[in-house]
Amino acid sequence: MTTNFSADSLPALIGSLPLDDHRRAIDLVMEYSPEIPLWVQLPCFPEEGMMSQFLPGMPGLKTVGNKTIIHTADPDFGPELLLFYEEYLAVTGGEIDLFDSRFELTPRTAAGFFEFMRKLDEIKIQPKALKAQITGPITFGIGMTDQDGRAIFYDDQLRDVMVKLLAMKARWQVRQLKKYGLPVILFFDEPGLTGFGSSAFISITKEDIAACFQEVFDAVHAEGGLAGVHVCANAEWSLILDSPADIVSFDAYAYFDKFVLYADDIRNFMAKGKILAWGIVPTLNAEDLEKETTESLTSLWKERASQIEALGIDSAVIKAQSLITPSCGTGSLSLAQAEKVLRITREVSRNIQKLQV
């Protein structure tokens, strides 16, 4: 852990909400998670999608019909690629300010980030930490394609560019938020990792994934931030638990039985003082959310935490090295359902904090 931060079973949220007003979104965040507020993505705006939000600055970027691709056969691609590397080296070498580079987020695609900073300038009670997010390199690399429909992860050069782009945009976020003098947590959203081992990952190795993670996590650590990974379904958890990530966010509601199988990896992860973010409040199935209550989910967490304790991890350590979160974002839910998720997350967190261990 490169930053002094105590999780202590605090509530933390995942980045999306079903709103069309960034000011209202950050007000909800501050109401339910003032200890670890975050900036919000609103999926109703196309430019705030997982890919489109962080695509600006990528060489070869073209829109064909209604699809955005990386066009490596375009005559401008070579010069754009050269300019990318020149700017990357200039920024990392200190010749160009990161804040004036292609790696900055802008109000056009990340209005929530700027609304977040406006709110932070106003608040009187200091949070424990600040949370931000970006699409992870694996999800980004298999989600973006070239002009032939081939995922850019399979092109060594495009993969290198993509990883550097995300690493620098992560650095930009951490550097901006470090101005507030608080620990900064930067999560990489990696839903794409659920496909590891399937045909979608043909020829992608564990070593490929580890190298991508190393570069982006190193970028966050270089700015003094904490690096997290969020996966909202099942995954090859050893890839993440054995990585340099400081926080692992998992769906503790629907996929705990798969996660707990990685006993040695979990033990080693916790022994390093790292943090589990328990996605104990369901968001992926509205019927699950409808039937659950603060009390039922508190009981569920206690039962599942006891299984982690059975791996040889002290209950006090589990409580100290946990965050309580929704299983995923709430952008696909109704506003009433989303508010229930936020409320229950906060209440379950409070219940767990009161537990005697």
C-alpha cells in the first residue's frame, strides 16, 4: 500500500447513476457516501460510455457510421502515432505539463469529474478519501477494434498505445484529486475479465494481462494513489489478487462462492494489508434488490466474512481491510432502485462498523 488509508468497512459507491444531471448525481453521492465520494458517470450521455469517455487522444480514432474504430490503414495514422509517442515522452519527461496534454479529461466527456471538483471546493467536512475510475486496459483493449473488426489488444503496437493512454489519464485524475490533500483511490473497471479463458480471449495470456496491469497500476502509484480493480461478475481472481492492485472490488452477492475458492491468493492479498471491496448490495438483478433489506444483507456479509475468517484471516483484519459497496453501478436501474442501493450500502456499512470483533 503506497498511501496511508484505513478502509474500516466504510461505504464506497460504483461510478454510474440513472440521472441526467451531474449536480444532482454528486449531491446523491455526498448524501450517501461522504466519507469516500466519487465522480459519477451518467450512461444516458453517449460520450460517457465505458469506451468513448476515455478514447480522446488515441491515434487513428475514426467514426465510421455509428461506430468508433482505430483506423490503422488511414494515411494519417503513422503521423498521429508518432505525435502520440512524442507527447507521451514529453509529458513523462517533464517537458509538457500533464494538465495541458492530450491525456486530460474534458468537460465534454467527463462532466462528472469537474462537477466533483466543484463540490469538493465547497464541502466543509473533509472526506476520508476520494474515488475515481477509468476503464481498465483489458476491457478497453478487447472492446475497441480496428478497421477490420479486430480487437486492438491483439495488435502489440496498439496495445502499447492504449495502455499508455489509460495510464496517463489515470495519472491525470490522481494528480488533480491529490490537490485536496486526501488519499486518492483510482479504480480500473474490468468487466471484460469475466471472459478470460473463453474464445473472446483467444491467445491472450496471463503474462499479457499482468504486464498491462503493472503499467497502469505503476502510473497510479507514481502519483501517490491507490489502485483498485472492479469486476462485477466472476473472473480468474488470481490474476487480480496477485497483481500490484491495492483494492479488489468483487460481487460478493452473486459470485462469492467462486471468489472464496482462491484461498491462498486471498490470504496473501490480505497479509499485505490490501483491501477487499465487498459488492454485497445487488444491482444486476432488480428482483434481488427488491427482496433484500439492510438486515438481510448485513447477515449475508457476516456469514460470508466468516468464510474468509475460516481461511485463517482474523475477523478484526477483515473488518479493517474491507469496504462495503454495491455489486456494480446503478446506471441501468430506476432512480428509486438506485437510491435504495445507495441507502442500503450506507446502512450495511454502519452495521458492520458497529460489530464487535
